[in-house]
Amino acid sequence: MSGRFHWASPRQLKKLGIIGMNQRNGSYIAHYNDRKFYPRVDDKFITKELAVEFGIRVPELYGVIRKQHEVRGLEELLRPYDQFVIKPSMGSAGKGILVITGRDGDEFCKPSGSRIKLNDIRRHISNTLSGLYSLGGRNDKAMIEYAIAFDDCFDGFSFQGVPDVRVIVFQGYPVMAMMRLSTEASDGKANLHQGAVGVGIDIVTGKARSAVQWGKTVTEHPDTGRKLKELEIPHWEEIIELSARCFEMTELGYLGADIVLDKHLGPLILELNARPGLAIQVANNTGLLPRLQCIEGLSRPERMLRTPSERVAFAKKQFSA
């Protein structure tokens, strides 16, 4: 698990096939993502509706709050549920996500063990509606949905939260993957910007390749001490094909698919992203550019006539570790 990019010069990074933000934005996002399709991923409510239409499994939606006056009915809406997640429909970078893992009397428990009151949740939802967590500060919706059940196979690999898999999908081909593991620093959220660990995952096997936290190489989970090289994701074939199927659903040529493994329901699409970050390259110790260029080298008919399973098979053959 070496960090060969840490001291590399810009010229060396280019030679290693590392994509920077400007190249990602200009050559891939702007070129392959038609802006009219952005709402399909920028608005998580629309994403969920589309996924149901395309037969792609997602966490169950318990309710949506769209207006401030609807916050008064929150107690009744939440009554049937001891565990749930509240998230802004148009949030980004994990902002505004509130995870509730249980109840104790009139208090709600967070993954960290801290407790909050119903009025705290009301205030959080009101802030969400006002656009505090949304892209561009736009008025938003608050979605209340099923809380993912932690799968025991990840015991010790994640701290107080459910890990997720991020797959970069280009023209329908999964080209690179990582798993994000929550930590105490990330408050139980699988968000690299907040201190989660990013583990590069081999496209073929679903096994760990290398890992980073805060951009620096790590070999063990910082809170549990579990050796990260032991990580192997079950249901990998299903997970990687699920990511490929998101291409037909969104019609976006360059996207990130975030997938979770639920203990009872198996792989579920958590959300999609039209502007996925580039830390996945550091987590994998591998540049994205050669893989993207491999897909670009295919003729258009060759790219477009393949099924999701055929695209996965091609990617596995081309991008094996």
C-alpha cells in the first residue's frame, strides 16, 4: 500500500495518468454529461424515482418534507420508525445528512451515541428546506428514508457507520472503484472530506488494493486497528453491474455511483454524482486517464451496443490489477 503520488511533480503525475480537476471538468464532465440530465442525479428524490422506474434497488423512502409548515407533522411521520436517515434532496459532499440509529424515550440516538430531541430534528429539517446544505443554497426538500443495516462482513472496517462503494462509470463502463470507511473523525459518515478512509478496490475481485486517509497512505483502520488489506467486498459482481446499469438510467457519460451493502437487502444504490471527486485515484494508487482513454478508443457502435454485463466483463478484462 504505497503512496507513490505523494511527492510526485505535475509532470510525473501526468506520466502516471493522474487526472486533475480541470481536465476532469473540461474533457469528461463537460464533454460527456449533457446538462439537461443533471437533475437526475443532483436531486436525490428524482434519482430515487428513476431508479424505481428502471428496477434498480434503492433505500425505501419513508417520506418527503417540502414546506416549512409540513415540519409540524414530523412526529407523526416518524412514529413508526426507530431508525432512519434524513438527507437534503440536493445536498453535496455528505452535508446535512442526519442518521438516527435508535430511540430512547423522547430522545433519538446518533451513530456516535449522542442524543438529540425531536425539536433538534425539526430544526435540522427547517435548515434543510431553507437551502443550508443544498447546491447553490437553493430551497430544498428533506427526504426521510430507510437506514442501511450494517453488514457483519465489514465489522472492524468501519467505525459507527455504514461503508459505501464509489464506482466511477464512464460511458457505462465501471473503470475504478473504492470503498469509503467511516471513522470517528468523520462522525460515522463515509465521507473522505470529513476523515473517512478511502480503500482502492480491484475491479475484478472486489479486494482491497491500497488505502488513504486525509490523502496519506494507511494500512489499518485508525479507530479499530483492522488491517485494510483484508477487506474483500461480497456480492462484488452484483455491485459492479449495478453501477454499470446507472448509465442507461441517467444518460450521463461520466458519473460516480455510490452503493451500499445492506445486511438484509443486499446492494442498494445510495446516490449518484455527475461530478465525482478524484481522490479515488489516490486510494487506488492508479491514475484514471489510461482507463478513460481505453474506453474512448472504442468505436461509438462498439460502446453503445453492449449490455451492462458485457461492459462489466470488458472492464474486468482491461483493468485487472
